[in-house]
Amino acid sequence: MAKVRVLVAKPGLDGHDRGAKVVARALRDAGFEVIYTGLRQTPEQIAEAALQEDVNVVAMSILSGAHPHLFPKVVNLIREKGMDDVLIIGGGVIPETDIPALKEAGIAEVFTPGTPTGDIVEFIKANVK
Amino acid sequence: MDIVEELLKGNRLALSRAITAIENEYDEAMDIMKKLYPHTGHAFVLGITGPPGAGKSTLTDKLARAYRAQGKTVGIIAIDPTSPFTGGAILGDRIRMNGLTTDEGVFIRSMGTRGSLGGLSHKTADAVKAMDAFGKDIIFVETVGVGQSEVDIVKAADTTMVVLIPGMGDDIQAIKAGILEIGDVFTINKADHDGADKLVREMNMMLDLDGLMTDWRPPIQKVIASQNEGITETIENIEKHFKYISENGILTKRRTERSKNEMLDVLHSNIGSYITKKLVESGKMDEYVEQIKARETDPYTVVSNVMKDMLK
């Protein structure tokens, strides 16, 4: 009866959440429970919501360019809270050249514009703990 | 991590893991509940129900802040619907409560209905108990957006607040049975919209006609939750109701009824799964199903016989 729970969040200040909503809907249709927290979340809010909701996955979307700073911060805060097995993924307008550093920082995968939502679902199914 | 020990020490991750175990019906859930039960019974449980889009989450956010200002700790369980087709859900109540997330005195948990039809999930009552044992002073249970008949919340809450908004129907709606009967306190949200005063009149008419009414006449408060208007008055109404039920023995009666329901729920579910398991293991399940399908026997006879065999 275990159900995959995913927190979908938008860290930082950009106000574009269409992509996050499309992903949230696709994850819902894949049978996941999606906790949608909306725009302008601080890393502290995202990490604490992940803890209270005991999610398996945290999926973040950024279109502002603040990903090199915010993504690793969220990873660290979540790990500090003792949630070692949470799968953390990111998406949005992210240059290819930035991706290796994000993966190094603990982002399991980065999905850039044009990714079919089915790929995200498959990635979660294959990697969730 | 010893979930129970850590939860009782105030570890938020332990509370979170306990609710997951309960919700997913993990094997250890029953043991966790057994150990937590002696620590429950202290929290005040406030039910918040009403149609989709009435502003339940926004109102919960504002009420929770007001209780925090009084120094009380708050637990919130917010329920949203699970898809009957995919089993997936969008749990979006937190979006109205983001300002509470980093307040350590508040713990918010979103739950999907997972097939339950009464406005709650099957495991809401146990999640309330986990928060109660954790030490929360007030626990809000926000139902899914309800229609007319999802009234399970009254079994889980000490005080039930029904949130309505103007423009959803005429005075015939106000005399129908269902959720309008369960409000201990009524809140008319979005009171700056047209029709708020008319709705207050219709609700009053409904209450005037209530032949079963006790000494408690449910108050009706106009509120604009997004602007924090009417929140103080709403809290006063909730507190007046709690005082009333405490002083008149109604709270004791409700909690006795709840204890009985808790026991019966566990009884039904455990006996049901015990017998089902035995039938499947012995291969009798398939045998009976075939016989019933061939009209050699019927479900009523089968169950009578099974009960005679197993529950001697």
C-alpha cells in the first residue's frame, strides 16, 4: 500500500509555474501523490515541507538562473534533517554546462525544456527508494 | 530510529514517519498505535469542512496563526481527493499555508482520500492520534471539498466548522439534510462577495426551523479569510462551543462514541482481514466463489458457515 509521494516546489523568485504544474499533473496521472507547494519557496520551506510530508521525491523547478545556488542548498538542508533516501531532481531553464555540478551536489537528474513528462515518471519509478 | 520513542521526544521526522506507517498500513503501524494511544486524548480537534474553493485552507492558515499567537502548538491534517482511476492525487492545501511551514510549533500533513468517500481518509483518525501524542494542543482536520453528504468529520472532531460562500444556491439548499446539519459553528467566507447577507439570512432561517436544536445555536460569522477579517470572532465562536460541550457533558459523550467507533473499526478490519487470509490460504476462497457462481450456494450461506467454523 506504499504510495510514492512527490513534493513539487519552485524555489526562488521567478513566477513561472506552468512547467511545474504540467509536471505535477503528469505525476498525478502516474499514480503518485503530489504535494504542490507553489511559487517562491525558500530552501528552508522546501526541506521542512519534505520532512513533514515524508516524501520519497523532491522535484524542483527554476527558470530564473538561481539553480547553482538554490538546488544544492535544498539538498544539504534535506540531508541535514536526516532524510538520506529522498530522491531530489530538478528542472527548468538550466544550461547543459551547469548540470555536472548540480549532479555533483546531489541532484539525481536534471530535466531541461522539451523533456517528455513520461521520462520524468520513468526516472522516478526506476530510482525511488 | 525508534519511531515511538523519538516521536514522544518531539522528533518531527519520527512523527512524519509514524503517519506514513499508519497511512500505508505497514506491519509496524498497529504496534506504533498501541504505544502512542496512552499519550493521546489531550488535543482539541477542530474539523473544517465545506465545498471546494470555499477557502478552507486559507481559513485554516489564518486560524492557526491566531492560535500560535496565543502560544498554542498546532497540527494540521489537510485532505485532498485521490483519483479513483490512477490512485494519484494533487495535494494542494499547503500552498495556502506556506507561511506556517518553518514555524516549529506547526506540523502540516497532506493526505489523499485513497478511496474513502466521507470527506476524510480511512487513516485520518490515527494520524490525529499521532499528532495528539506528539503534544499538539490543537489539531485542525481540513476535509476534502465536500458536496452535500460527506459528514465523517463529525466522528473525528470535537468541534466542526462548516465554511460556506455566497452564490452557491437558493434557500432550498439550506433546508436539505447533510453537511448543513453538522456545523457547530458556521463561517461565511468571501463575505465581500454579493449575496453574503442573503446567505446569512437563509442560514438563520434554517436554524430557526431546526426542531432538534439543543441549547447551542450554531453562530454564523462573516469572514474574509484572505484579509484576516472575522478571524478573531471565529476563534471566539470555536472557543464558546468548546466551553459549551465541555460543560454540558457533550464532549465526554462525543469522545465515548469515538472510542466505541475506534474499537469497532479496528475490530471489523482485523476480523475481516483475518478471515479473508484464512480463506485464501486454505484455498476455500476459490472453492466458495466457484460454488456461488454456479448457484450451488449463495454468499449468505457461505458466510454463515465460515463464521460458525472460525468464530467458535
